[in-house]
Amino acid sequence: MINIGICDDELHYRVNIKDMLGDILSTYSINYKIYEFSSGEELLSNYPKDLDILIMDIQMKIINGMDTARKIREFDQNLEIIFMTSFSEFMQEGYEVKAYRYILKPISERKISRNILPCINEIMKKKNNYLTINVKNYVDRIKIDSIVYIETDRPNILIYTNDNKYTTKMSISKIDKILREHGFFRCHNSYIVNLKLVESMNSNTLKIGEKYIPISKYRVKELKLALTNILGDILC
């Protein structure tokens, strides 16, 4: 799900953008939700949780789009901001608030598509960089890059990150399938390791930090190849 905000004090612009987004996103089968705001004040007072993209006019009454963006950056560094403007001279100022995309008026579906689709692709990559697990009575999301290694402790799976340890009943085979494309390797029936963090290995074990992890003799050759692909060194 992609959450998109439209902030413009002119109703016809909000309606046009919403219709164009509907046409664009339905073509690519993207699930989305749109929030509309008629002013910077309304946006700041009713800021949606997990807003991904904001299409915002710069020239608005009371609080203009640039000042609204500055206030947003005080509490949200991840939001992708796309400014709308009739004047290209505002573009340089946008870098101050990490706004790198602009739609010059008059707006068109082509202009919106050219800006919104690359933005959505980047967001989807970020969203996919988390492992979602069930932990007792709630769901937790773990940043994949923070995972050091995973081990089985039947009937549980233990996930070790840089700072924490998580316990879940998720299948290790399922986790292996998810993490393999992110540079992880199942070196043993009971262990999955982050290849980027491997410090050394021999025929029986590999070392990550202070932890020595067993290697299945049947997976040594494939492990060396995987490490070579990740680290770029030839392992003999």
C-alpha cells in the first residue's frame, strides 16, 4: 500500500491530480490511498501516519508549501515530497527540505507519471527491506540489514540483530527464502547468516563478531561461491 497526500489550496488541482493518479496507478496495479489537504495548516494538523509521498503546491496562503515542508522535516525525514510550481526558480530551494522532484504547472498526466512512478519504485524497495514476524501477540518488523544471524531453537526461531534478539515460530525455510536475495545464506540446517558480516571461515565454522557458527560439509562449496559474489574475493 502506497499512501499519497495531495496538498493544494485550489480544489480543481486536487481533483485533477487525484483523477490522474487513479489512472496511472490502476494501470500498474498499485494499491494506494489518497489524502487531500486544502492548506499547509490542515496537513500539519492532520498529518497521516505512514505517509509515503506528498504532492504539494508551493504557493499557498498563510503557510506556503516550502515552509510546510520545513515543518514536516522536523518529524518526518522519510517522506518523498514532490512540489508543484509555476516557477522553476523554487527548485534550488527545495533541496533544503530534501525535495528533489518538481511538477511544473500546467500539470499533466505525463508529468505526474514521470515523477510518481520512480518515487513509488524507491519506496517499494525500502518497504521490502524489512522482515515481518509474529512475536507473541503482536507483529514486529525487523530491518533486514540489521540481522546478524538466525538460528533454530525448536519450536522457535531466534533472530539476532545488532541490538536485539527476537523469538518467533516462523519456519526457517520460509525465512531463508525471503532473505536469500538480500545476501543471506543458510550454512547449516539450523543457521542462516548475513554474508556481509562474515569475518572468517574454515571448513567447519564461520565467524561473525564473537559468534562461531557451524557449516554443513555439504554447503561449504556453495557458501564459498555465495561469499565470493557478496564480497568480491576469491575463496580457496
